Amino acid sequence: MAIFEGNFQDTSNLRFALVIGRFNDLITNKLLSGCQDCLKRHGVDINPEGNQVDYAWVPGSFEVSLVAKKLALTGRYDAIICLGAVIRGDTPHFDYVCNEAAKGIASVGLNTGVPIVFGIVTTDTMQQALERAGIKSNLGWNYAMNALEMATLMKQIEK
């Protein structure tokens, strides 16, 4: 029998796509910075002109899954990180966007076999979102760690 476990070292040949929602860009830009910091510290060239990370900007979290699917179907990426922020308002719109973003992103991973990281921050307040995007910790770092681990894990399983 075998044990499969991702690592954070074999990163030189990995390719990532980041899909970032522009809505609530105060939050998503901070998540993106945390994500880039993590990838860079683990040996990934984060330059958009390089050959390891591509960036796709979409209007908001609802649109993330469609672009993630399109990117996953190209077969070019070892993992895709989906970043967005949905902050509760006074209407049920929050619930619809959160639910559909989660379902869509999960569906992309299951249907394509490409690891898709759910990096959509869903909070009740802007303060909570800011705490998750850098005041207390930056979840963007965690999302990049998840992508690194899943990408290297999948490569081991494919061997």
C-alpha cells in the first residue's frame, strides 16, 4: 500500500491560475497579496509575465466558478485558486451569491479533476472580512498553501 501526501517543496514545475473577484476589492486585493507572498516564499514565480501563475479578474464571486472551469479545462494548471469576498447586506442576495459560488467552485474541481481552492471569504461585516484578509491573519496565505499541497499531492497520485 502507499501513502500519498502533498508537500511544499516540489514547486518549480507547477502551474497555477488565480481567479479574483473585483467586487469588494479592498478585501480581494489583500487576499491576493497573501496568496502571492506564500507562493513566492515556496519558490513559485508569481510574475504574470512568467510561466507559473496566470491571473484572471472577474466582476465578483458569482462569476469566479465559470472562469475557473474554463481555465481548468485547458489542462494547463496544477491547481486553481479562487479568491473573492461576499459581505452580508440587508437582503438575501448574500445567501444566493455564497451558495452558488460554493456549489460552482466545488463542481469545477469534481468535474475536471483539477484542484480548485475555495478562497471566497463570506462574512457578516466588513470588519470580519478585514480580519480574514490581513488584520489578524491573511487567509490568502492559507489558500496558496492548500493549492501547493493539493497540486503536489495530485502529481504523486498520477505517478
